[in-house]
Amino acid sequence: MKLRTMKTGQTGKIHAITVQGSLGLRLCEMGLVPGTSIKMEGRDPVKIRLHGQVLTLRNNEADHIEMNVQEEEQ
């Protein structure tokens, strides 16, 4: 699932960054690397919580981040 399609409040781990070059490097420098746990805080723009901080991404940046989303507990 792409990061941008996650629902507000959903959590998961980054599976892959699907872009290379300067944008891929920029995402990695912001701490968005495979295995990082995140929580979706809001959409449009995409707001995520990671490492205790909120990070805002452009929609086109979030489209390059593939997620493994945790199943919601009933």
C-alpha cells in the first residue's frame, strides 16, 4: 500500500522507497527508510509521525513510499 492511501490513525512500517536520485536521497535523509514505523496523522498534505516528530510530505513524495500496514485490532 502506498503511504498516501493510508487512513488517518493507521500505523505501519516502511517497506520500500520506490524512487532514486535526489528525491530518494532526500526521503532517506528525512528518516524515511525501510523498517521505520510511522503513524498517519493527516492527509492532504500527508502528515506522519515518526521518531516522535510530525513530518509533512507532498502527495507526490508520499506516492513513492510503500508501506506494510498493521491490521487494526478489533
